[in-house]
Amino acid sequence: MANWDLFRELDNMRREIDETFRNYGLGRSMAAGFLSPARNRFPLMNVREDSSNIYVDALVPGVDPNGIDVSVLRNAVTISGERKSPLDEKGQVVHRSELGFGKFSRTIELPGEIDTEKITAQSINGLLRVTLAKAEHAKPKKIEVKLS
Amino acid sequence: MAANEVAPNVERNVRPREETRAFEKYLKPAVNIIEVEDSLVLTADLPGAGKETLDINVEKGILTINAGVSTEAPGRPVYTEFELAPYYRQFQVPESLNNEKARAEYADGVLTLRLAKPEAAKPRKIQVTGG
């Protein structure tokens, strides 16, 4: 609670509301249970920032890194791809099925303007990290104060 | 088939491993368990886990999956949907499984474990000869 920020909380609430209504009416029931029955969003994402970059982390287990598409439009980043379902073997018996398979696409809003020329993405062990450099004018500027 | 049923232990998402000793949180990975002709195939999602931190063992009919994750991330959080924590989950498996022939693979955050069934449990086809 030490660094509780009202504006950040409000922003997160707005994101949650956007997220809820984005899927409204179109295949909500299909989206639910995609990665696992308890989650209706895929992939799960974290957004972090420092003074020069914005980092978007996404959990994409079982997705071939070469098949992940990352695209940026203004201040929104879209991550899409496909998790291929394993081939059914003859005479198989399913004891437990908690994993989801199929195509996914998700767009998330970034907390600031970015330089679209400076974007890198890497996926290691099913964790995708997209690093987006902030636009020059969006970076905090340090102004020296001179004593007269 | 009932003899090869795999039953999980206590289920909860993130839980302290031993309430009094460790304060660390653990995540329970989601799994698929499929039985095929000659083996039992367990697929677990462990995104963020390093291959070298994986620890899988079978002891007295208990299969334990343990994996560490690197939780370091640059910057400060803006919006958070997931948390990374070490993975931990146990399953009861038939003691008759052939552990010598168990194989594990790890790619793109997914662990695939193949446990070979004992010879006696494999389906056997008997040829009928007409006379």
C-alpha cells in the first residue's frame, strides 16, 4: 500500500472494463477455457516501464516463437499466434485435460507513445518479452537548474 | 484402465508449500495427462522456467514436478496479470510404471514427460488361427 497510486488504479480499472466488453457478444464462451478453463484471456500479459522503454511480457507456452506475430499501431500492441494441438494418437485415453489449444490474438494499450522503429521481441521458455522504446518526446527530460 | 488412473493431490493455485516453514509461493502448473498404448504422457505448461532448474522425480508412486523461474524484470510494473513463481505439483502414479524408460523433453515452456507402462499392462493382440 506504500506506493498506492490512485491514477494507476483507475487506469487498471478502465483496462479491466475495456477487456470485459471487448469480448462481449462474440464468442465469449469460446474464448473462455482457451488456455485453461479458469482463464478467459490468452495470453496473460504484464506491462512494465522504465524511463526509456516499455516492456510487455506475455505467457505463451507451447507456441513456436517463429509463429508469433507482434504488431504495433500507435500506442497499442497486438500479439497473435497459434498453439497447435497435439496429434491424437490411436486408442488414447484422456485422464486430465487442463491445457487449451488454438489461435489467439490480443491487443493491449501501452502507457505512452513509442518509437515504432525501435521494437524488439524475444521468446524464451514460453515467455515473450516485447521491448518498445519510448518516443523521444515522451521520455522524461532532466533540466539543470543553474544558480545565478 | 482404472488401475492406471492418475490422481492429483490437494489442489490450489498458489500455495505455501509448507505453511510453517517456507514463505515462498508456488504455482500449480496446468497439465494434460494422456494415456496411449505403451505409455502415459504428461504435458505441463511451465512458462518462464529454465531448463536447468527442472527437477522431476518419481518416488514411492509420487511424481513431483519442480521448476524454478527467474523473476527479474526491468522497470516498474504498470499493469499486472500474472506473477511468476516456482512451479510445484505432485501426482500419484502407479508404482508399476517403468521409471527406467521415462523420458522428459522441455521446449517453449512446455514439459513433456513420457512414462512407459509396464509390459503386463500393455494391450496384447492375440492372433486367431482358423482350423
